[in-house]
Amino acid sequence: MKGISLATGDYIWIAEADDSCSDVFLEKMMESFEADDKSY
């Protein structure tokens, strides 16, 4: 949890050792978050 307490951004992705994603995953997710007016 130390990483969360040190985070300075608006979003946190909790990735574990066995998680994987495509090269553009975070870019596409951020586009979706920024286009949506909801709170997460």
C-alpha cells in the first residue's frame, strides 16, 4: 500500500504480478475516462 500513499496522479491502476494488458490499454482507458462525465 505504500505506492498508493505516494501516488500523485488522478487515477491508480492496481496491477499484480500476473496482470497483463495490451500496449495501448492505459491510453484507451484514459480516453474513455476523459470522455465520460461520471466520477470513478
